[in-house]
Amino acid sequence: MKELAELRKIVDGQKTVTTKRIKPLLDEIQKSYVQTANKVKHQKDTIKKINSNYSVVNSKAARLSVHVQTHENLKKAHSELKAKHKAAMKELHHFKYNRAR
């Protein structure tokens, strides 16, 4: 912001300042503020996009986690069912074997 420092020096050093001398400095300062505002707006838009993408990814991860948990529960239930089936078949075999005697 050298323009602002120069403007302050002019104002401090003189009682009267010509418009011709001060207008270019004010234009430069305004241009600098506009550029800074545009950069901030661009950064805000970028952050907004990143947050939106993060939200989508987070949502997908949560849904995937539910699917994985459901899959794990199904595998566990299947294993338990297989064990019960095996035990029932073993009991049936013993029942048939003991009945035949």
C-alpha cells in the first residue's frame, strides 16, 4: 500500500492538495482494494467448493460405512446360521443312529 503511504505524506506535508496530484493515488488505492476483494471472493468460492466436495465425500463415506457394517452383520449371521445348521445336522445324525439301534 505504498500509494496510501504516499497519500498520507502528501496530506501531512501540505495544507492544500491539487486534485490532479491526488486522483491517480486514489484510483490506485481503489484498484488495489478491488483486486484484494476479488481475491477474497475467489478464495471464498474455492473454500465453498471444497466444503461442498467434503460434505459429499463425507456423506458417501457414511453410506459406505453403513453398507460395510450391514455386510459384516450379514457375514456374522451367516456364520452363526451355518454353525446352527451343522449342529442340527449332527444332532439329526445322532438321532437317526441311536434310533436304528
